[in-house]
Amino acid sequence: MPAQSVEVVNEVGLHATPLAQFVSKARAFPETSIRVHRGERQADGKSLIGMLALEALKGTTITIETDGPAADEALAVLVELVAGGFGAVR
């Protein structure tokens, strides 16, 4: 089960707008389980409400864990999204 830690770099952290992007990309892998961890908290990467509950601000490190047929691809896409600051989303 691949996993990778990544720092939240966008100014506003993981709020609704960037998380909508994250969840949309996560849901593009329907056969793959995606879990996101921040310390003791964890969330289903396909749940906007669950992801909001992580309260990940700028500078927070999260760990994305994937399992399933497209686990490596899903992990790469999601890590790139977070590490890239969600593009121009502020």
C-alpha cells in the first residue's frame, strides 16, 4: 500500500476550494481507496467533509495512502496537486 507525506504549501491551507479539487481527482480512481492522515486524524480522501475535518493549514504535513488497482497513479496525482499548491487556487 503506497503512501507519501507532503507539505501543504498553498497560503490558505486545505479549505473548501482546493479540497473540492482534491476530492474530484481522488474520485477519478473509483477502485482505489484513498486515506489522508494528519497526525492522529485521518479522512477518506473522497469525502469533502472528512477532508475539511483534518484542518490542515499551510505548513502542515499530511500523508496520503492509497490501496487498489491504480494506487501508484492516484498517489502521484494527489501528491503533485498538494505539493503544487493546487495551481492558482487561493
